[in-house]
Amino acid sequence: MPEMTLLVRWPDATETRNYSPSSIIAEHFRAGETIPLSQFLPRARIALRAASDRVVQTYGYPCSRAAATLAAIEQNAAKFLTDPDAAVTILEIRP
């Protein structure tokens, strides 16, 4: 279960590295894609919960770091929720 990092550029051009405990994140995002924020958030929730579920299957407990990553993503996204044109760009996905 390789750990992955998702590098995201937010609408204000800031960038964040986001942790995933599983490579399943690459099934939900592609490097270079730009996604409307309204689509990015649900996909991030699904992807990080799926990654944490893999940890549960392997170790018997959820990944608290994946939960913290999702919380950070939601906190960043909150700044842009009133902008209907807000979008994020996936810059890279890597181990």
C-alpha cells in the first residue's frame, strides 16, 4: 500500500501537498487536470476515505493522517466556496 502525495494548486495560486496512505488516490485524480472546486471536494472525500478504508483492511484501524489531510483540503476549499468559477489543478501525484 504505497503512500502517495497529491500536489494541488488552489484558485489563489497557492500549492499544497496532500498525503494519501494508498495509491488508490491515482484512480480519482490525474496529474495536469483542472477540476471545478464543486467536483474536487467530493472526489477528494471519496478518494481519501477509500485510501483510509484500505488501511482498515490491512491494519484494522483507519488512517488518521488521511482524515487530517481531508480536513486540511476542506479548510483550504472553504476560502473559495463562494466563487462559482473556482477550480483546482492537480500538479502531480507521486509516491
